Amino acid sequence: MPKPYLVCRSDELKDGDRRVMSCDGTEVGVFKVDGQFVAWHNECPHRSGPVCQGRMYKRVLEPIDSDGHVRALAYDENVTNIVCSWHGYEFDLKTGANQGTDKIKLRKVKLEEKDGHIYVVV
Amino acid sequence: MNQPVVGVPQMLPAQVIDTSTDSREILKHARVAARRRNLQDWFVVDVDAHHVETVSWNEVVQYIEDPVIRDQAIYFHKDRIGAPPYGLNGDLGLRYQSVGGRIPHQDGLREKVDDVSVHRDVTLTRRAMDSLGVDNMVVFPTPMLFLGLHPQPEMEVWLSRAYNKWMQEKLLSADNRIKFLAVLPYNTPEEAERVVKETAGKKGIIGYAIPSTRHAPVHHNKYMRLYSMIEETGMPLSFHAGYHWDDPSLKTVNRFLGMHALGFAWPNIVHCTNWILNGMPVRFPKLKVIWIESGIAWAPFLMQRLDDQFLMRPSEAPHLKRLPSEYMRDHCWYTTQPMESNNLKALECTLDMIKADTQLLYASDWPHFDFDLPSEITDLPFLSEQTKRNILGLNAARIFNLDPTPVKQL
């Protein structure tokens, strides 16, 4: 039966912060990104790597100018990716969608914010 | 209605994995996966894992035989702090492997190691073996794999010989589970022969390695005595692939992704083509040749291409009494990694074509960015358990003459 786990006070997490934890053996990552809380299973859909313990990067873009030329890479300041440290699979931290294919997604964990505290239900 | 009991989670020790994280923590999920699949009872050999020899380069250069070169190397490392490793040529791509730090274990394993009774790399290798679920791990160098393109062939000789000796003294003597394919300074055949003579039968040395990144013709007459000597030892000869941006055929490739995808297959495709068409399997029928770190998808491509062309031009390959693909199937072995597994139907066909049941050998390539776990094999839906056991360890036990008793501690 699903059970709530107390993560921390809501105001403890600033944008870009995380808590990666084991809930009686089920590993979960809770993140604050662009003012929003999200929670994912700490298991990469690629090969079960510890995806929530990966580094975060803004998504990389390559702008094309009006002549069809490219000159430099750029960061998309609106999309934060979490990168699985095992093999580099990148996921949109807010949606869980893989950058390369929409067939691969992080597995969501139910998250509740109540009385100024964050809970995950696993 | 009762309020649900609220659990208290336990925070993981590494909130963000970086180069200082203990590799047992990095690979914790691998260990769980191995336990779930009962790999404790399976004999698993990792035919291709790596360490970063340049971390210990100031030690390695002390094994250079030439006294003048040895002194130069020692002084260089003493006086030039932060300088690149003495004598190595290297490659630009080495800076790009971790995708800008996204895959930290590729950049370095700087974890704490308390045990000073053995070399640090022994401890790191033991941690990797017990995390992945591996009984025997074959350890390869990393930047040294480019030495075949070094402008000074004598440097390949000095450094390969020094490294082979360092490896024996520091790693192989410390742990029976660590195995090694002695590195051959292949651009100088008589020196490669000397390595075979000196190392055959030495503890932990179970075969020979030719770094494939080079432009040497593997069919040249100057190598025939070397192959004959290796055939006589009964140990396998391997070609370990690697890219290099100085390869003219790859110079237009501007993304490391493309360089890695092509560059790790290309030299083995070239060498294997020459190996087969010049009849090496006919001339050395007992010589076991392993193609390492090119993945396996290239093999069916090459089999089909060579068969197609051979039947139209058999007079150009008169040694061959069978199709090239049959020699590739019966006289060659292949390591799995990086196993192309996004299309299972294609993978099944590949495994069938290369006769994976007897010819395929598991390899992790840990700690590189595209490492594979043993579960890549155990989870394949179309193989029998016996075939999985063969790929994971029993094929290696056969060709390397290893005791197939599991000894790991999962």
C-alpha cells in the first residue's frame, strides 16, 4: 500500500536543489525547478542508473541563422535537464521526457505539498 | 479514518554523483541488478575494462628499460607539474568523453581508498568487479591505446614494455581475479615477439593485445612469426579498437559522438577485412582472435559485404575455401560492448550471425561512458540460459583457460 514519506519543509528547497532518498528501499529524487516541485524514481529507464543523482544542465541548442548557418551552441534557459551519470541520458526535469526520443521517460513519483511540507508517496 | 503512517526517508550519501563519489555508490544499482539475477552463481568474465594508467604514469615510467629515456621521463614528471604524461601521443577526443562532466566517472575515479597494502587500481578494480557481478576482469589501459600512431615507434616499445612490467608487479601480483592481455608494440614486430616470449605463462597474463588504432597492415609477412608464436602459446590475440582524429578518413567528423560511433568500429573493420581476405584463419587455424570494443553491429555488415564481393572475385582471396563470413563466425571472437541494443530484432540477427553461443564474450568497458552491465545479456528475451552463461563467462573460460568457478562477493 502506498505510504507517504516526509521529504523536508517546502522552503528548504531552492530552485535547483534536490533531495535524493531511499524510502524503505525505493529510491526517489525530489527537485525544485523553476519554482515547481517534481519527483522521479531514481532509476534511469535506459539501464536503471541513478538518474536523480546526476548533474543538471540547461538543454543545449544549436541556433540556425537566416542563412541556414550555425555559429555557436547555446543553452535553452527554459529547459533544465537532469543527466544520468551512468551513460549521459538527458531528461527534461519538469516533464521527465528524454531529449532524444519521446518513447523514453522518467517514472513519476506522487508528490504532495501539505502544511508547508513536501511528501512523496511510494 | 486513520491517518496514514508517515515514513522517514534516508538521504543517499551522494546527492550528486561526481568524480569523488565512491564507485560502489555509483554502481550500487548494478549490484542490485546482479543480485536480482542471481549472478552470484554465474561465472562472469569482463573481457574489457579499463583503468587510467596515466594516473600512475610517474610509476610506469620508472619501468622504462632504456636508462636515458627513463631518466628523462622521471625528471619530466618531477619538474613539469601539470604536464601531459611523458611520451604519450593521446588524442583530442580524450577531453570530450564525459560530455562536459555529464558522465563524471569517465573523467576520473578520485574516490577515497584507505587500503594501502595494494595499488589503488587493485582496489578500484575489485570494487568494480564486485559491483558489476564479475569474477575475472581483464584490465586495459586507456590513453596508451593511441600509441600505434606515435611518430616514434621506439616510444611504443619503451612504454608498452614498461607498462606491461608495471601491470605485472602492481596489479596482477596482487589479485588473481585481475587478468591482462599483454600490450604488443606492434609497429616493431621483433619487439612484439619479445613481449610474447617474456610474458607467456606469467601470472595473470592470459593473452595479447594489439591497440587497433594504427595503419599497420595486419597481413604483412613481418607479422607471421609473431602470430605463429602466439598460436603456439594457445592464448588469444586481441585487437582493441579506438578512434583517432588524425585518421584521414575520419577527419571531417566534427562531433565526438560521430567520431566515437565510427572510430571505434572502423579500425577493427579494416583489420578484420585484411585478416580474413589474406587468409589468416587458414594460415593460423588455432589462433584465436578477438575483436574488442567495436560493439557487434559491424560484424554482420562486414560479413555480408565480404561474402558478396568475394564470390565475384575469389581469385583475389585464394586462401579462402569458405565464405568470409564463415571464417568470421568460426575463427573470430567478439566482445559485446558497446552492445547496440535499441533494435532487438537486429540484435538477435547479429548474435545469430556471429554464433554468439560460442563466439561472444561479455565486456563492460567500465569506467567509460558507454559501459555495459551483465544484465544487458541476462535480460535478452531470445537467448537460452545456457547461451547467456556462455556469453557472460563460459566462452571466455574456454578460450582463456580460466577456472569457471564464481568467486565474486555480490
